[in-house]
Amino acid sequence: MNAELGREPADINDPSLRARAVAAARGAAPFDVLIAGGKLLDVVTSRFRDADIGLVGALIASVHAPGSRTDATEIIDASGTFVTPGLIDTHMHIESSMVTPAEYTAAVLPRGVATILWDPHEFANVQGLDGVRWAIEASRALPLRMILLAPSCVPSVPDLEMAGADFDAPVIAGMLRSPALGGVAEVMNMRGVIDGDPRMSAIVNAGLASGKLVCGHARGLEGADLNAFMAAGITSDHELTSGADLLSKLAAGMTIELRGSHDHLLEEFVEALNGIGHMPPTVTLCTDDVFPDELERDGGLDDVIRRLVRYGLKPEWALCAATFNAAQRLKRTDLGLIAAGRRADIVLFEDLQDFKARTVIANGRVMAQNGRLTTPVHSLDATPLVNSVKLSPLSEDDFKMPSKGHRVRVATIDQPRFTQWGEAEAEVKDGFVVPPTGSTMIAVAHRHGKADGRPRIGFLTGWGEWRGAFCTTVSHDSHNLTVFGGNTQDMAAAANAVIAAGGGMAVARDGQIEAVLPLPLSGLVTEISLEDTASAFRNIRKAMEKIVDWQPPYLVFKACFGATLACNAGPHQTDRGIADVLTGKLLEGPVLEVL
């Protein structure tokens, strides 16, 4: 199906196809497919009604009274099901699931997800334009509609971190000339946009000039800053922090990509939406990041809908946001609505609690039945993505901070997620700083071969007491090699296991490797099955529970992957040092003063 993406939505305007649909609609010719006996969700009115649906090729030719037509080449018995448009995920990263696009397709299409808006930001930060080209090619032969976006922040904050590539405005403009790209992906350098930074302004303007979407990342923005961000031409946000934040951004006129990856906020969002009394037309749904074990167990956007309904949102509202509202956001009037003349992306759900999909139709063809694809999918050759970790083995001394004197004053990065600057005193022993009491070490090493690969060291507070170490090349957004730990021996062991694997994750304790997940494709993804990837990732989770005591909702495993997210407010460790996007401050090392 995706081989035709460059022609959508004009492909359904083929005169012969339209003529056949017209003839079938008036009863002068049979349907190719008749979906009979189901309860149709009218996503415009948020009401269910009994109706049959006739298809001709990729088109819906007729929505009519139950039992009034029986002439069709194929009849699908929809009795006992709720018939909805195919689900549309308005913001996500396949790479976060650590599997290939083909594996991702096999996981979500049978669950009713027909379209995804994929930001291949992770591949781009590692492989540059080659990574984006690979993502486009990988999507072409797959039955899941993948609308790709041009990654806007490679790296997310250019002067404070280094990635494997650098996308300026001319690069973005060049990508947007491709019909495979639907717009500019989440603009994360918020300060750059608000402060009128020439680079970010030019990137946003390239998106506006293309006439395509310009998507945002507006965590914590309000008042003048939010107005400035939107005035630049950015129209959406998925980084909501509370129910009040949701209502504020709705009132401001932003399109909301309400994401499921922060479950602790969903109940608050439901309460806010229920308080409005209807589903606003500017609310869409997205997954953003889904880990492989979650994807295998719970699915993708269907899981977001399931949880929203569990927290008290009306099923028809959630489905409306995930279909009609999303299609309107994408400017795709062929999608998101079951009506004559629209594209035949249709799901037959067995209920409105578990949202188990009995049948999934994409472009008029049955693509999945009872949770499985009807035709296997195949992955694109991934050779261009290997050998992305350009680092030699590291020693224990690489994870030590040298210093003069006997005591020093050091900068610390306080608390996970919403970070703040802190200070502490520390001893110097044998020429190296002893980590301050209660701190966790973090080290980030540039792994793309474009700069010095020696780890830059920092000290985290509020991260608990670590009894080992964790290393990962999945480290937003530049995906440099990142190591957390309570001692240098385990940090070196975990780092070297990941380097030897060509990327991925490893957990070390007492000098031994407890678990490893090789991710040899860009250091982000593996070619093994979702089942095996999920199993290996669960082993990483279990091993992590032995070395650190999590304290939800902020000190959680997921925090390890966002600790280097330099575009967010507050200090963050990067491959260049401790960076703060709000002030532009960059400390190459944490030592502030020798006492």
C-alpha cells in the first residue's frame, strides 16, 4: 500500500474507480465488499447506528440501511461488532519500540491502527539523511500507512550537544520536497523558536513555505512564551504536564496530540475533557514512545484508547479523537470517516472496553483478522544502519573526574525529569573527585565519530542509590552512549558490553553483565522479532530493579532515556558537558571550585 503514498489522496480520484463506485452506490453494479450487520460509529455526531457499508476498491461507495443490499463479491459478517474508521496515531517514533517498521506494522495494524505520523528523529540523529531515506524506503511496501515527517531538531540543541548529523533549514526544505514527507516533525528547541534564533526560525519557515504541517513540542510553555511559539507558526503539542495545561493549550488554539506514554496523567486529562462536555475537534491521540514489551503486550494507539476509556472517557469520544479529528489535523479528508466517497480504512471492534479488532481493512482490502495480518510483511535490508557506535573500549578511569586539591565544589543535576541546578562539596582522592554523598554518576560519550569520544561526567541527585550501572545508546535526542552508575567498575563493564554489541543496552553489577539487549541498527533497533525483543527488554527491566529502587512517577526506568534531553528546561548531561538551554550555559565538567 505505501508504494502508493506519493499518490495519496489523489489515487482514489481515478475516474474509472469513481465511476464504478457511483454505479455500485445506485445499485447498477455490485460492491466488491459488503460489510453487513455491524453498528457504525458516526464520528461526526459521536453516535452509533446500524448500517451496512459497500466498498469498491479502496473507496467506500455506500453507507446504507441494514439488509437493503446483498449484491457483493465478498460479504463480511460484522454482526456484534462496532465499525469505526481506521485509527490514526498523530505522533510517534517507531525506533522507540526497538524493532523494524515491518515488525511494528505486524504489531499494530491487526489492532486497528491504519495510519501513523512517524517522526524518524532517532534514525536522523544517528544516520542523518541516510537514516531518513532508509525509513522512507522501509515504509513503502508495508500495509500500514506511514506518513513521515522531516526531523526538525538534529541535534535538538546544536551548541549544547552533538549528534550524528546536523539538519539546517536547507536540509529540511530539501526533505519537504519529497511527497513521502508530510511536514516538519516536533520542533523541540523551544527557546530557539521563542528567542528568534535564526537557525530555528529558518527551519520553521521552511515548513510553512512547504504548506505542510509544522508540529510542536511545547512542554511547560504558557503565557507570552506559548504565544511566541505559536506565532512562529507551530500548531501542535504532545508534551502536556497536567489537566490544566491541556485546557490552557486548547484555549490557546493548539492542536493536542494527547499521548499515552505518561499514564499517570491520563486520568487528569479525562477529567478535564469530561468537564468540557464534548470532545474538542482539536484533540487527537498519539503514542509517542512505546517500549517493545509494552507494544507486544498492549499494542499501540488502541492501548491509549483503552486506557482513556478505563479512566472514564466515553468510547465514542476517544474514537472520534483517534479518527476524524486526526484526519482533519493531517488535512486528509479521505481518512477518518466512514462515508461514501471516503477511503476504506475500517476496523471491526468486538467491544468498546478491550477494543479487540476482529477485522481490519486498509485501502479496501482485509489486512488482518483476529489479531494477525492476513499477509506476512518483510523488512528492508538494514545494512546501511549498522556500525554506528564509533567508540573504542573504555576503562574505569574514563568514568572518573580528575581534579586538584583535596575538596571541591561541584555542580549537580537535581531530580529526574524536571531538572534543576544544584551544588555539593566532594572529596578528591588520588587525583579524582569522589562522587558527592547520595549522588549517582552519569557519563555521556559522543559515539558518532564526529568529536572526542571521551565520556563527560556529571552527578545526579534524587536518583536513588545505585548498586550497579546501566548503559544505553537509546538516549534522547542525540543518542550518544550514556551510562548511569554507582561505581566506575560497573559503568565501564556496562559501556563495553554495549560497544561490543554495536549499540543497545546493558546492566552490570559487581563487575558482571546482568543483562544485555543488542540494538545493532543505529544503536536503536534490532532485526529480531518483537517477541524476542520484548523478552530481552523485560530482562533489562528486571536487572535494573536489582540495582536501583524506582520511585514513580518521575524516578522510573524511562527517565534514563530522557536524562540527556537538552532541549528541555534545566541542566542536562550531554556529550559536551552539563548544558542548560534556558541560559545557554555549558559546563565541560562539574567542578566549580577547588576548595
